[in-house]
Amino acid sequence: MNQRIENDHKALHSALKQIDVAFDEVPDFATFKDWKIELLWLLRDFLNQLQKHFDLEESGGFNDELSRIAPHLLAQVEHLEEEHLKIVSDLTHILDILKTVNRPDSGKMERGRLRVEALTAFIRTHESAEHAIIQEAYLRDLGVGD
Ligand SMILES: [Fe+2]
Ligand SMILES: [Fe+2]
């Protein structure tokens, strides 16, 4: 399998773990602003990482190769590409909301936290569906998938 994609999936997995603990210790009022900047930058770097990952899958020839090896999976590959759009727009929206939070104890803060949690779960489901498609395509390519 494409080594670059595989490495990129590993990097994505580590980033997800970092995001998992990002809200573990929300600070008090005194340090909230510094904490918030770190959180925004972490999520913004993650957004950039995701977009580059999706570039690689969509434009790096990887999805084309998948569709060529396993044309019957084309609809599923297209569905994954649509999910990329949802992930990017959700995360952009979450960032816009979190940016306006000024108090650690606000309801907006809690909703932001829950949405990040839901998004990371969605990305993990997406990645495992993608993994299953890759497995099926390459097994079939080797002639053992039928
Ligand atoms: Fe993907
Ligand atoms: Fe992926």
C-alpha cells in the first residue's frame, strides 16, 4: 500500500489522541486566555493536517488508484470524499465558535467540547471505513478478495 498514506494515517491517529486530552484540564479565569490560544492553535493545526491528508487521498492519486483497482467501491470512495467536506466544515465552525468563548465555565465552551468529541469520533469511524475499503480493494487486487 501507498507508504505515504499509511504514514499520514499514523500521524492523524497521534493528532487525534492529542485532541482527546485537549479539554481535560480547562484552567481558571486567570489563565483562560492563554489556554484558549493553545487550544485554537492545536485545532487549527489539526484542520490543516486534515486538509493535507484529504489532498493526499483525493488528489494524490490514491483514491483514483482505489477506484481503478476496485471499481465496485467507487460509490463508497465518493462517500468518503463527501465526508471530508463535512469534517472540514464542522471543524471550521467549531473553531469559529470556540474563538468567541471568553469564560471557562460558559455553556458555549461545553458545547464546543462536545462537538470536538463528536467530530473526533466521526473521524475515527471515517478512517476505519476507509481502512476497510482499502483492505478490500487490495485483497481483491491480489486475487484473494472474492
Ligand atoms: Fe479520508
Ligand atoms: Fe484517511
